[in-house]
Amino acid sequence: MGEMMTDSQTEKNLYEAFVGEAKACLRLLGYAEQADKEDLPVIAKLFRAISAAERIHALKHLRLLHEVEDTQSNLERSFEREQSVFENVYPELIRIAAEEGNQPAQRSFTHARDAEEFHAALYKKALDRTMEDEEASYFVCGVCGYVTDEDPPEVCPVCDAKREMFFQPE
Ligand code: FE2
Ligand code: FE2
Ligand code: FE2
């Protein structure tokens, strides 16, 4: 019993630590962008280096939580998450932001909701065929997070950003 309790507390702690490290990883990227804006490239580099380290911590904790499965399952889970986020989570967040008159948050949530729908579609596509031997390139809108497996459009269908805002992740 004592051992089981220890295990389950550690599982919870792994999850908490994962969330904390994942947040730190992204927060530090935000700080790096800000340092770049302030023309402090050395500090930006420091933030990016520590962010990379927090990413390692987050991924290790995640692995120990057994949340990373085989790729078929990971595609299925990812599809389900995107669907639930655009069908259930964001609509409610958008509604509340509108109610509270927080337009920047409302727009950010709306962009995310609309982009998630496209993310789900890309996962669906991957699930419906064997991707192994197919070449695919993905372009991400740097403003809203829309992703396409075709050439980047002249104008983003989610946020109207111009083609130059698209980038190809590594
Ligand atoms: Fe860390
Ligand atoms: Fe998404
Ligand atoms: Fe966009």
C-alpha cells in the first residue's frame, strides 16, 4: 500500500513537473523574442539555451508518464484532442472572452479554434493512408498556427496573414 501510494504520488508529480517544464520551455521562448525586440541577442541566446534544456526535462517526464505511445495511437490521440479542442474547449473560451469584452483574447482563441480544425484534418489524412513512403511538406502560419500540406496560400484562410508569414518547421 505504502509503495502504491508513493508510485501514484510520483505519477502526479511527473505530470506536474511535465506541465511546469513545458510551460517554462515556452515562456522562455517568449522571453527570448522579447530580448530580440530589445536588441539583446546575447540574453535571447541564454533564454533559448535554457528553453532547450527545459524541453529536455519536459520530454523526459512525459516519457516516464507513458503518454508517448506508438505512432498509430499518437496520431489517433492527436486527432481526438484537436477535435475536442475546436469543438468543445475553444467555443466556450471564445464565448466568455466576448462576454467579458476581451477582444484580443477572443481573436486569439478564434484563430486557435479555426487552426485546430485544420490540424485535425491533417491528422485524419495521415490516419486514412499510409504515410510512410509519401513525401509531405508542411507550412505553418506564423500568426495563427494554421498548417497546410500544400504550398502556402497567398492569404491565410484563418487569419488573412500574407504568404511571407508562413514558415516550414524542421
Ligand atoms: Fe527544468
Ligand atoms: Fe492544434
Ligand atoms: Fe494564419
